[in-house]
Amino acid sequence: MSRKALGGKLLVAMMAVLGLSIGMAGNAVANGEVNIYSYRQPFLIKPMLNAFTHQTGIKTNVVFAPKGMITRLKKEGKNSPADVVLTVDIGRINDAVEAGVLQRVKTKKLAANVPSWDRDPSGLWYALTRRARIVYASRERVKPGDLSTYEALTDPKWKGRICIRSSQNAYNVALLASLVAHHGEAKAEEWAKGLKANLARKPQGNDRAQVKAIFSGECDISLGNSYYMGKMLTNEKQIAWAESVFLFFPNQDGRGAHMNISGAGVTKYAPRKDNAVKLLEFLSDDLAQKMYAEQNFEYPVKPGVPWSGLVESWGKFKADELDMVKVAKNRATAVRIFDRVGIP
Ligand code: FE
């Protein structure tokens, strides 16, 4: 390859890396568009965005980045082309709040679609989907009657039988943050100690890797987000893992199962705020809610929107309606507890 051709290729590659943001900046004044910075994978949100364009005629441009989006928004400041941020986990949403990159938005539709405990009271963000963080248990070695609450996972009968992913993972941080909110720091720390004492191995891998470990006999129960059951059942290589476990929704006689969310907010300097609000309203409304639920086996936030058939088959359950703002507030404490207790 000639040097010139190579140079050309490099330039194209660099343009591809920078391209989306250049494209966005160029379109910043155009009407009929909305620019999205997304932590959510493109394949998950594309169908909803297509439906939005179909319904409103507003074109969507998505920059997907699994990391660094909030830093980028902060750096871009008033020049940011972004109108909307889509994130997963209350932690990420809270990071965006703390970085000051969101603006307050309040509409009747958003208030009607999203329950009060699943949105920021001042309108900085709205949850769009919910997921339960629950127990995956071996069909062979555990009976549903053996399980009851998150608190009971510290019972010595589970010694050497529990697998979890790293405590640094946002889903685990949120779960512990909910325990801090419900019981206070000292009791939550006791719980973390008890959990550590029952671990079958050093925390590692993702939620699905824990189910694989149950399948292979390394442990008997794990903690995982509900939608991974759907993902495993629709993945040829993982069906056997999924079929080796049953789902257990803890704390059904009390506050209900811990819920986490994915959510969205309008950026502080959104050049197309009107379109951004339209998008949030659309994503929180019946059609998109149903699509979200089908696509990723999540729970709709909007009351009355049907669940996917598979999710429905896991059964109705009581969900903890703890205000997600309280979960967010206790995240830092949760991280410190995991640290002190020494769960990696
Ligand atoms: Fe996940």
C-alpha cells in the first residue's frame, strides 16, 4: 500500500472516530433532529428511536460510548451538541446529576408516565425501564422455601454457596445502597460481612458468569439482574445455564425486591430542548415502553404497560418502591462498606 493510500486510510479511520461528533456539531442548528449520548447499546435503543422518528419526523443521532460520556459532556460545556443522555444504572444517572450536565424538565406526560420514586423530584432525570436485582438459585440444590430475603443471605447455611460479581459493579453498589437506606450504615455493613463469609469464591465475572458457576456446581445461588434470564434463554450457548436455575424475588413479605433503572435526562445546554423533551415523553409512553420491555426483558416504568411474555412467566412480584434518589445518595456509603469489609 502506498504511503498516500495508507495516510488516506488513517484519516478515514480518524474521521470515523471523531465523525459522529463532527457530524453532530455541523447539524447543531438544524431543526427536526435530536442528538443522543448513550450508554445504552445501539441495538437496544434503535427500534424505539426508529419508532420515534416515524411518529414525529424528528431524526435521531446517537453517539454510543460505554465510558467517559459525562466527562465529555462536561468538557464540551455550552458547545455540546448533545440534547439527551441515555444511561443505565442509578449510579451513572447520579454521576450526571453531580457533574451538573443535566437540566430540569417537567411535563404532565412525564409525571404521569414515570412513578415518583423513579424520577428526580426536580426533573433532572426520568427512569425509562426497571430491572429487579434478585436471586438466581440452583434447581438441583436449592428449594424456593430455602430463600426469603436479602438479609437472610447471611445465614450460615449458605456458607461457601454464594457467587457474586465484583462489589465495584454498579448493580451491587445500588443493592447495598438500598440496604443502607432501609437499615442504616452499621446494619448494612453487618450484612456485607455476612455475605462475604458465605461467598464460594472471589467475586469475578458478570451476572451471567455467576449463573454459569451455579450450572457447573461452583455455587448454589447468586445475585443477578432479572433481564439476564431472558438474555441467557435466548442465547444458544447459555440456555443450559439458565435452565439450571430458578429466579427468586426476595423480600416479598416485606418491602419487595430491589429495583434498579435505566434512565434519561436532557442535557444542560441542549440545542434542541423541545425535541429532547419530545423524545423523553415518547420513550416513557406506551409504545416505546412496550418495545423496551420486549427487547431487553426489562420492566416498563409506566404503570399498566404489559410485560413481555417471558418476563410475565417469571411471575408477578412486589417491587421495592424505595425512592431511587435515596439509593443514589447512599451509593458512596455502600462503596465504603464494601471496601472496609474487603469484598473485592
Ligand atoms: Fe446489565
